[in-house]
Amino acid sequence: MGLSAHYSPIALAMEDNPLRPNWAMHRPGLISLAYGFPDAESFPFQELKEATAHLMDARTADALQYGPVSGPEPLRRFIAEWVNESEGLAVTSDNILVTSGASQAIVLATRLLVPSGGVVIVESPTFIGALWFLRGLGVRVRGVKTDASGIDPAALRELVQTLRSEGHEVSLVYSMPTVHNPVGFNAPVQRRRELAEVAEELDLLFIEDDAYGDLIYEGHRPRSMYSVAGSDRVIKLGTFSKLVAGGMRLGWAIAEPDAISRMCALKADSATGPFAAWVTSEYLLSGALAERLPSLRTLYRKRRDAMLRELHPLKELDCEWFSPVGGFFVWLRLPSGLDSEAIRGKAETNGVTYLAGHHCFADSADRRHIRLAFSYLSEEELRVGTRRLVETIRAAVLENGLG
Ligand SMILES: Cc1ncc(COP(=O)(O)O)c(C=O)c1O
């Protein structure tokens, strides 16, 4: 019989993750626009080496010992100061929980706030990873209508009322109002206020996932939902994955101290990798991040622009997209009649792949969008990959008589 006869219903319900490494990334000749990885060339190799040497020379036992679940105090203090400075918050280390990436923070915040069998509302589209984490927790996930400014407040009110009238427990909304993944917009502050009003009216809570707020290339970072709707309605998440190195697996949750304690109780893992946390902390305390940010923004902005330039011919073919304000992705809409998953095979034959957009929707119904990452590849690879994509779409348009 083996183990498979005993797999849990949740495990059996999980499909194969389309972004699982090895899938497309390492096929020779295939350019993958699927992965939202940070640029590897610019990892701070030397600085992290020095930080490690410094900690080991000083025989910093805390870096090699089990640690407090909430994370090392110097790192929590750094995060608090960082968000206070960059976002105008007024938090202390008591408001900070260090997690294994923002990924784990999504899971912990959901476990804190949603009973089993409860419903979590997500944007349409949303971050593919969040769908995976939420499904893995066995909660139900429902998408709410989202426009270029974020969640539609009226649609949110209606969805919550409908779900509640059907007997569902629903109070949590997972949202990315700042540099949304995959669409790349910032929700205006007015929209945030309207959503905060709906939250007051219907007693809703938000997970505000702010993975890219430090990587805005145009305009300013809007006021966070954490400050607009208040800390009694919002748990705010961040990550060092895009700013330092994804392999450190370090993110954080910002919440009221009591919520932090409860999440620590749920986490109960004797701390997220103390070694990575102490090395990263040592690096950050040198002031390196503030120095590094301008060049990171320039790097990713240039890559975004390189991709956008190559996409230009698709305007004539009724494709739609807009320039993301920050982050790692362009969200492209195909002309009516084209199916993003159906043409992926052709794209791969032409030497390029991407994430078909239906993976980013709770109901998987959308077949017209594709998510393109510009963060990971060199400008030259991006140009070649995007050209291959443009040719694939052009051929599909002609083949389907849409031209
Ligand atoms: C919006 C968003 N949230 C969270 C994550 C997870 O990041 P981490 O590496 O910190 O787990 C990502 C990573 O791609 C992301 O895009």
C-alpha cells in the first residue's frame, strides 16, 4: 500500500506547483520569464562573507544556538527602525516577528486569524505563492474583484455579505496594496481608506503583504494599510528576500505585541535560522541596505524598461499591459481568443516560458493573462526572451485569425 493510501485530503488536493524549481529554469536554451527571483549577480557576497567572519571571530554563540522564536533582538530592532524610517510607522521590536520569509508570515497570520474551514479573500489576481500556502492550510480561498487601484470596495462588501449569508466564516483579506504581484500597481490612499471603512463596517482584517515596497521605481510609497486601517485590523508583512538574498529566507510580520506572541506560540520552531538571521543582521547594522537600495532600484528599473521596449509591437495585436510602478513583474493581457496556457507550449518550442495567469486566480478561470518576470535575467536575456514571446503571440494571433 505504501504511504500514498494515507495522504491527507489537503495533501491530495494540492496540485503540482507550476513554479517548482527544475521545471523550466534549467532546460538548456529555454529562457524562463516565470520566476520572480532577485538578481543573483548583485547578491552582497563580500559583505555577507565579512559579516559571517566577524560573527565567528567574535565567537557569537547566539548565531549558532537555538534562538528566541521571535528572532534576534538586534534584527527585530533593525526592522522596526527600518519601517519607521521608510514608512513612517511607529513600531518597536515588540511589534516584530522574524519569519522564514514572508511566506511563513502569511501562513502564521492566517493560522492566527482563520478557523479551519474558514474563508480567506484574495485579490483577483493574487500572488501565486499565497494561494499555495492558503490551500495548504485547508482554508477556502475566494477571489474578489480588483481593478487598477486595488480591491473594489463594493465588490468586497458584497462578497463578504454573500459568503456570510451562506454560513461561511470570513473575516480575513490577503492583499498587496503596494506594488501588487503580479499587476504592479499601488492602490491610491483614497482606495485604502475606502477599504478600511468596509473593514470597520463588516469587521474585516487584512494581511498586508508588502514584499516590494522598497523597490518602487516611479513615484512615492503610499501610506500603508497598517497605518490607514490601524494595527487592530492589519498584520503587515515584509521580506529581505528581494533586498538582500532570497536564500536567507528571512521575512517579518508587524503586528500588535499580543498577536506577535500568539504567532510565536503557533510558530514554535525555536527560531527561523539563527545563523542566517545573525549574519543578515550584522550586514544590515552596518548600514549597507540603505546604500544598496538606489542601485537595486536602478538595476530593476532598467530591466523593466528593457522588457517593456521589447513588448511594444504587441500593442498592435490588442495585447494590454501597463508599466509596473515597482517590483519584478509585467502582467500582460492577451487578445480575446488566445489562451495563455495553450500558447505556452508553443512559446517553449520557441525557447521562452512564463507563468500562465490562471495560476494567480483563486478560481483559475482567467485564461488571458501571463506573468512575466524581469528581475532575474540579464538585460540581453530579457530582450531575447521577450522577442521570442512576441513572435509566439504574433504567430498565435495569425493562426487564430485574430490579426
Ligand atoms: C508578494 C509576495 N509575497 C511574499 C513572497 C515570499 O517571499 P519570501 O521569499 O520572503 O518568502 C513573495 C515572493 O515572491 C512575493 O512576491
